Amino acid sequence: MKRQGFTIIELVVIIAVMGILLVLGVVNLSGSQASSRDAERKTDIETIATHLETYYTSGNDDSVNVGRYPSTGLPTQETLVLRDIDPQSYMAPGMTTTSLIAATNNIQTTAGVLPQPTINQYVYQPLQQDGTLCTTGAQQCQKFNLFYRLETDNTVYMLTSRNQ
């Protein structure tokens, strides 16, 4: 009699190879998803920075003050201050509320800014010309830093204003 079919050993080997291929596929997929979320974070920060520069040159709809950036109050009123910005730009990937928070100190390094950004938060740090934190609209906010953290390498990055 001739045997038809596979032996148990052959089946175990095939299942093991398929399992290894499946694990490799899942790992690559999750890495691609993290890279995609990081790209969205970078785009959000660049969009916010572009709108802050527009605010600097032309103010907002109710403002005649030009030549300054918004104070640390920006995260609570961002849609009122930065005109024509997509509200999604304030939200980190996967978040449903604003992810932009104000810095609480004036240390201008990725390690020193407080609070430290997470992958779900962006930090806005407006500064006066002398480097002190700009906390009220009456102050002359002459420069800013935006901080964000990437998911793939867990590193904090800083984007600075054009008027540094």
C-alpha cells in the first residue's frame, strides 16, 4: 500500500515555519504603524509652527498686535488664536482631545523642558527676548519652541521659531 498525505513531523515543521513568518509579519506591521504615527506627529508640529509664524506676521482675526507669538494660554484657546488651522493638528495620533500643552519653565533643551512631552502630548514654550517664559498676552513673546516625542526611538525633538 502506498501512503498518501503528510507525516506528523512534516506538519509540525510546516506549522512552525508558518508561525515564524506570521510573527515576522506582525512585528513589521507594528513597526510600520509606529513610523506612520511618528510622521503624523512631525506633520502636526510643522503645521502648528507654520500657523504660529502666520500669527507672528499677521496676528489673528481680532488682533492688531503683530510681531509676537501667543503666550502659554495658547493650548486652551488654540482655535481662537491660530486662524484656519485644522483642529486635528493639535491632537496626537489616536487622541480625541487637544494634545498641545504649555511649558512651565524656560529651559530650552529637550531634556530640560517641563513637562516632558509624551507620545500623546506636544509642549509649546513661548519665550520673551531675554529667554523668560511668556505667560500672559501682555508680554512680548518673541520666540517659541515646540517639543514632541517620537514613538519609534522615544526621543524628544525640538522645533524652534524662525525668530530665535
